[in-house]
Amino acid sequence: MVLTNGNEIFNNARKGKYAVGAFNINDLEWTRGILAAAQETQTPILVQTSMGAAKYMGGYELCLHLVQDTIKSMGITVPVVMHLDHGNYEAAKECIEVGYNSVMFDGHDLPFDENLEKTKEIVKLAHAKGMSVEAEVGSIGGTEDGITGLGELADVEEAKTLAATGVDYLAVGIGNIHGVYPDNWKGLSFDRLQELAAEISTPLVLHGGSGIPKEQIVKAISMGISKVNVNTELQLAFAKATREYIEAGHDQDVDAKGYDPRKLLAPGTKAITDTTIERIKWFGTPSI
């Protein structure tokens, strides 16, 4: 299966009242683990890189080739979207040039008029090459690539204006945050989501999907959320499985070569696959 943009996938999700997962990769193990989950469940999936992860892995072009080549080597047959997560203006333009299928231009930290104008420009550049575009309105809480938000609620009129630029999906702030949710988190604002969904037909995106209770995610999807981002949950699952392997002393088993990175990283990779499969089921993504 060749890489594809997200237009048909997420439009169908909005109409069908289900969501498709967007899972961040951080290296080869993440890429293989996530793609294995999509293949096992026979569901479409979005694989995305943050600016920080792409820099760590060696750049956007390398990330794109990594995903393309892994799809080929693993014999992946389900639709896969290669997406830039939380890109600034320069990163979005670079990923369009490199050949990603989809880009997020995150201008929420800019004055709204500037966010609007730059979103229009990214839409123009991306659509000319058949790529999808995600924009953001209303700060998503937590910190992502050095940009910190408090989890504010998206303004409905601003969201309508941004959606009118022709973006293919829109990230909205409804009290969600990146990273681990604090004990005093108030939960998602379903009232604001209802207002947004009533006014905007564009597929809506829930960032900070890690740590939100299942019942809240399922309810949000039933109200118009079509794309759910997951990153921290996979990192925590990977770390837990790797720690258990080491604490059990398997890495010290010289005869079995338990120190071999292929064995050392295998439990974490499996944890990524298992967690991704669990989330796909939460989201109600239908098999192709």
C-alpha cells in the first residue's frame, strides 16, 4: 500500500462517527510497532513525526523514507498517512517539499490573523501537491516542541474562520492537554465540542489523547472528533516493558545474549503494538 493523504479517511470517519488514530513515531521500533498494529487490525492509520522527533531521527526526508521502506519491508497493505505533527510554518513548508502526505501547521501561538494567513498559504501549497492540511485553533494544554498551552477552549467563530480556509482537519482545544494529565484535570468540555461540531463539518482532531478516560474519548468521537493523537501513552508503555525486561535481569543473560538491542527493545516494541491495537478498538476504526 502506498502512502495516501488523509482526506477520504477522515471525511469517512466524521460521517461514520468513528475516529482514526494518529500515532507519533520516535525511531524504527515505534514505526514497526505502530504499523504492525494497523496491519493486524486491518485499519487505516496515521503515522506522524513531531519537529523534535524528526530532528532526533535525522530529518524529515529520512523519516519519510523510513516509513516508506518499513511499509514495503513489512508488507503493509492498509492505508497509511505520513503526517507532520505540530509543525511551525517553516517545518510545514519543508515537509510539503519533502513529500509528506499531510502536514499540520500549528499557528495557535500566533496572533489569530497571522495564524489565519499562514494557514491559507500552507493550504495552497499543500493542496497543489495533493496533500492534506491540519490547523489548530485554541491552545492545547501542555508542552509540545517548546510551545506551551494551558488547555484553553477554542473560540467557535475563530474555528469557523480557520475551517473556511479549506483545511482538511482542524485541531480544537476542548480542555485537552499534551503529556500526563494532572490529578486536578477537569475533563473535556463537551459543551464546547458540541458548539464546534454544530458549526463545522470539517473533521475535528483531539490532541493529547493519551490519558483521557476511554468513556470521554468515545463520547468525543460520537460528537465529531475524527482523529485522535496518541504519543505519551506509547512512550509510557515502551518504558514500562523495557524496565521490566531489565529488572528481570534478562539483559544480564550472557548465554542468551539478552543484552542484544534486538532482544532488549523487543518487549517495548510489542507494548507499542499492543497499546496501539487497544486504542484502535477504543476509536471504533472499522477494518478495510
